[in-house]
Amino acid sequence: MTITDQIEINPKVMMGKPVIRNTRITVELILRKISEGASEADFWPLIQQN
């Protein structure tokens, strides 16, 4: 599995921002949260809700 298998860009989803495939979680949000000190475990509840 490559990064392109996990990230999609669709003009109809989140105004074309890159998102985690099949979610509305933007790559921008993930990078921002990591820079604020979030861990990988902090993201699982978000991904599983979608």
C-alpha cells in the first residue's frame, strides 16, 4: 500500500483538499495535529467514526 492508496483529492470533497480516502479528514488537519503533539493513537477514533 502506498501513500496514494490512502490519500485522495476530489473537487467534490472538502473543496478539493487532500483527504484520507473515504473520510473527510484532511491531510492538513493531521499535519497540524501532529505539530501540536498528537500521536497516531489520537487519530484512530476520528477515522473509525467515518
